[in-house]
Amino acid sequence: NFFKRTHNISFMQKINERVFFKSEPLFRNNGNMVFLYVDDLSKKAKVHLECVDKEGKSIWKNSDEILQELKQNNNDRLSFEYRHNNEFLTISLWGAKRKTHCFDLKTGKLLWSYNPEK
């Protein structure tokens, strides 16, 4: 906890017996937690967007290839910004190649993507 607070690095989150590396809690939705995390601490770890209940059981999980862009940076955190309204979640990539993706919060499915370069 000291390292996390002083260096602003989130290595993992544990919910019951499940461990979520580099977890970025986004918000609570109807008592469930929606967050992003990676499989492990390797450079090849896959990024997941997941909604879990209080016991750590998965409500839905999305591992689309577009989520993998969130970890393409040089620091220890996933890079993005987000907004939600309890129905939809939009995640935007930071930087010059700004992309935005919208997800349905009931299913976790990608609804649309926007890239100003296309």
C-alpha cells in the first residue's frame, strides 16, 4: 500500500481468490465493479474489461483486440480516459492518435469505435 500511494502504481487487486494485475477500477454499476486489468505483469499480457460482483464472479468480460492499445505506453499504468452513464462506457486513448470506443454496460460488448484519422 505504501508503494502504491507514494508511486501511484497499481500492481494488482485481489477479490476473493482472483488476482487482477494493473487493475484500474472504473466505477460501480448496480453493486458490481467495472474495471480494466491485465493477465499478468509481462509485456505480452492481455488487457480485459470486466464487470464482477462482490464475490469476484464475472458478470461479463471483454477482451477485444482494441483494448490491447491501452497498454502501449512506457509507464506502469494503462493509459486511457473514460466516461459512463450506467448504460454505456466510453474509453478514449490518450495521445495524438485519439480513438474512442463505446461499450454496452449490460453485456460488455463493443458498440462503436471512432478514430478521427479514418
